[in-house]
Amino acid sequence: MLKRPYARAYIVLYYLVIVIFCITFFIEGQSVLREILSWTLPVLWIAVLIIRLKYLRCPYCRKLTVEPQWSESGTQECINCGKVFEYDK
């Protein structure tokens, strides 16, 4: 059974990385905000990768075929092994 808090953390951090990347791209010059965001971006990206690679795998075949779900909308089926699994409630 997969943990929903990890899926939600992955979703939030993933979109936060995209937003921070866009903000740093459009900030001109050498401002303090740009420096802070440019150092924060790799740290968040590594956190996203760790959550994805460690916690969001199929519980049966351990492949990275799980799509993170925010809501409690039932079960999923693994694309690789075909078994049905669900997130915790």
C-alpha cells in the first residue's frame, strides 16, 4: 500500500520547483532573491527525485509506474505487472 502523504508532497514540491524555476528565469540582475531561489531549486529537485524514486513505486514489481494521486479516488493498476494496488486511506 502506498502512502498518500508522499504522493501529496511529491505533487506540491514538483510544482514548486516549476514555479521557482520560472521566477528565477524572469528575475534580472544579481538580486538576493535570485541567489536564494537558485540555491533552493536544486535542493527541492533532489527532494522530488528522492520521493519519486524511493516511495512512489509499484509495491509488487518496484517499477516507477505509479502516478501520484492527491485525492482518495480508489485503486490503480500497474502498467508493468498489471496488479491492482491502492493508496492508504
